[in-house]
Amino acid sequence: YHMKYTYYLPTLTLVFLFQAALTQSTLRVENVGDIYAIGALFGPDLRTPISAEIVEIDDRVDPNNDGCETPMNNLDGKIALVSRGNCDFVTKVLNAQAAGAVAVVICNNDLVNPNLLLFLTGNDMGQVNIPVRGITLNDCRRIQTRLATGTTQATILPAFNNLCTEAQPIEPGTYQVDTIFADPVLNNLGGAPSHPEDATAAVWFSYTPSEDGIMTVSACEGGGDTRL
């Protein structure tokens, strides 16, 4: 595909494919593997990986350790694993954050739909300063099984650049895309607004021109659809 556009505003930002808001990334757990995780709609973006020991929160109140009370165990410098239930998501995260956690992973508790992902919403009033991820009940059980055997390390990776909010900034040049991410759960939130039935995979890039002029965008070798 070859497309030519004339732009006149130096501050114009061009973004490819479709727009959405949910962060999608990977939680990598020692001796468990890579787990698909959804980011919260509050708290900071994650630009670099966070690696730390992952520990299930112990609030000594609810047997499911839902994080609604002050944690009793040491979370300083650790990734806190918290179960859903009994209070809002922001409260759980703030309790873990106050105890020194560097990130929070919230497990769904839906016994009927153990592979259902959480949509983590809430108004944190700018108080949450650590990343938050949500995972399914089945994936949470896999982590809990591993934790029962001893100390476990985990890494939260930065978001895939398959959403508008995670577009990779680029400069003029040639870029090779090795994998176009096809989201098996959210179907990329419906794809492009104009053709939601067509766009099921995406890679996002953003470019901000520094001067007026004519820009050419092309997709080489076929098999790809470049959209502005």
C-alpha cells in the first residue's frame, strides 16, 4: 500500500490502526510461564519491566486474602498477589502500596467462569503510583500452586503496542514487524472503528512530524493493511 498525505501542523500526531484504552501485557512467573494480564484503568503506565518476588497478600481477615485490610506479611519491594472480593480495587492496591509493594496482581474469583479476565476500574484520585494487573482465576491458581513450593520470582512486562495508548514512537525509516498480535481474549476490543469485524490484530506506531511537508507511508511485501 502506498499513501501520500500533506500535513500542515508540526504538532500533528499520526497513529496507525485502532484506538482502545485497556493495557494488555504479560506476567512472567518463575516455573509457571507467561500469563496474559489486563491493566487497570487507574495507576501509572509501565514502560520498563518490573521484576520482583511475587507474594500472596495476607490480611489475616478474609481466607481468600482479598487485600481489604492492612497486610500482615512483608510486601516491601515485592509484587503482591491479591484476590478479588469485599472491597473496591483501588482500596486493595492502596493497602498493598502502603505496605511497600512495587506492583499488584489482582486475581478474579469467578468460580463459574474461571477463565474470565477482570476489568479493573476505579477512581484513585492520583494516589496509586504502582502498576496493577488483573488475571483469571485459573491463572491465579497456577501461581498459588507454585508459591506453595517456595519463593517465586515474577516479571511484569510492558504493554504490547497493539493499542493506541501503547503506540511505539518512531522516526522516518523502515520498521519490521515480526508478529502482529492477535488478542485471543478481547479480540483487540473490536478492531478498527470503521471495520470492527475485520481488524482482529494490530501493531501501533505514532509519528510526530517536526515540519510541514509530504509524507509517504507504505507497507511492503504484502499481507498487511496499513491504516492512518
